[in-house]
Amino acid sequence: MGFNCGIVGLPNVGKSTLFNALTATVAAQAANYPFCTIEPNTGRVAVPDKRMDALAIIGKSIKVVPTSLEFVDIAGLVRGASKGEGLGNQFLANIREVDAIVHVLRCFEDDDVTHVEGSVDPIRDAETVETELMLADLESLSKRLPALQKRAKNDRQAAIDAALMEPILAALEQGKPARTAITPETAEDAKRLNLLTAKPVLYVCNVEEASAATGNAQSARVAEMAKSVGALSVVVSAAIESEVAQLPEEDRASFLADLGLEDSGLDRIIRAGYALLGLITYFTVGPKETRAWTITKGTKAPGAAGVIHGDFERGFIACETTAYEDYIAYKGEAGAREAGKLRIEGRDYVVKDGDVLLFRFNV
């Protein structure tokens, strides 16, 4: 089960610089001109989780295998992208393939880095991108809905799909993104529509180095905007992240501490991305390895087993379950079992974040 986030934004806001830092690669060329990223670059990053080291010590594991999240660096967008301007068609096609949008906004002044709009205004930039995505969604539904409405009288599925689309189209016509018209009850069905503005959004405020710890006036504006639309925002300095990515692992914490930072931008983006996608982590622990697995919140035990292997889900019998805190407190499976903290759970058990699981299955 893979989850990916598309890094989007106007040209020259720091998307590729951030991507390079996040993936600790130079796969995406960072240059001071529009469209230096032509094909989407993809990188998988390990999800940092301090709980794994503690589990590995108790489990005497030979190795630790974290879970990962995928980031896709997508070409910069300009006004008119919904009509094919710039690399608009390619941008829209690429963004349809991701689970969530990481929208990088320039929140720093630098005369040496040009801005396609001529000035720094992250709210305007956010609205530019959102407008192009809404226009693309509006065009898509406007073409699809009339045919469905005609068939709705004699086709039950067409009637259901039309009823799903109508309030979303009405919202788009009012200048509102699709997500504002999607309810918890219709969320699963709405995924079939593959709308750009239905995807969850994380705003990443790219600030100058001096503002990395506290943010600045521009990032404060973005935080207020994000809160008003039910989105999340994170403050990072792509320049600092580039430096951190080049440092040996053992030197990174002290480097960040000198800048007044408790953790890296990667850590903050990962945590926000997990919250955005509704993801949690469970663990398997043994002498060979301690491994983290990503699932969506609300996943039941058989589904969690299926992330490891389809046979685990098909032949699921039960799972031995220990909460992370109990596993640590009672120093492993044996201690948790003796203390009555290890439980046998069945098919209806909803896996919790931090659970240490051992699956019983028969194929």
C-alpha cells in the first residue's frame, strides 16, 4: 500500500530544492527559471519514528526497516494551466495520480530569484493554483454530468453518479473547491471522480533561513488561510533542508539545534502528511527485523495483515496485539503476556497507531 504526495506550486518557489532535500538526492534539477522540472521526479523517503529504535532494542532485531512515503516533484504551474498554458496539461495529468497535494508557497524575499508574478504574495499564489485546479474540475464535470442526467431516469447507477456530481459542480461554479461539497458519507464514492480539488492539501511555507524556527509575516498569513479552509500548513526553509540533507546523520541534530529547530522540515512534513492522509503506523518485531507498516486510520486487522502479504489477509485467523507503551513498559512480548497486556484480537479489531502485531493465518 503506497501513499504519495505531489509537490506543486508556481515556478521558482523552491519545489525542486525542497524535493531534493526531502529525498536527499539531486534527482530534480533546481534552477532559476520556469519549467526546469519537466518530468515528475519521484523519491521515496523513510518515515522517521523514534519508537522503532526502542522496539528493536527489546526485540534484539538485527535491522530496523521504517515505512516510507513517496514524494513527486511536479512541473511548475502558471496562469492558464487549465487551458494548456505552460505545461498545464502535463501538470494536471501528473497531479491526478497523487493522493495528496503538498503546495509549496514562496514566503521569502530574494532579488536574485525571480517570481513569475513579479512580487511575493503566497495567498495570491495559492489562489492561482487552486483556481486552475478548480477550472479543470469544472470543465471535467460540466462535460460528464449532462450525459448522466439524461440516463438517470432509466439507469440507477447514472442517477447515483449524477446526484454525487451535482452539488460538487454547483460548488465549483461558485468558486469553491470540490472538497467543500464532499461529505463524509460521499467521500468514498467521490474518489471515483478523480477531481483535483477533492485532494487534501498541505501548504508548505518556504521561508528564509532566519525565519525557519518561528516563521514570518507571510507564513502567518498562510497559516490563517489554511485554518479557514480546513487545510494544514508547515513552515520550512528549503535552503536549510538542503544543508541538512548533506550532513552525516550524527551531525544533523546539533546543526538544527543551533538554528533553534527541534526537528527537520522532513519530519514536520511527514507528520503533517500522515495527518492529512489519515495514516497510522503499526509494527512487527522479531530477531530478524523491527519493521513499520503504514495503514489508513480505521483499518481492521485483516486489512492490516494484507499490507504485509495478501495471503495474510486471505488466511487471517487472529492477531496477537500489544500497545506500544505496554510493549516498552513490560520489555517485550513475554512480559506483556504475563502482565495480561497482550491480547488476541479477531477480524473486527481496528488497529491502533503504535500497535505491535503478530498475525496468525492459514492458507
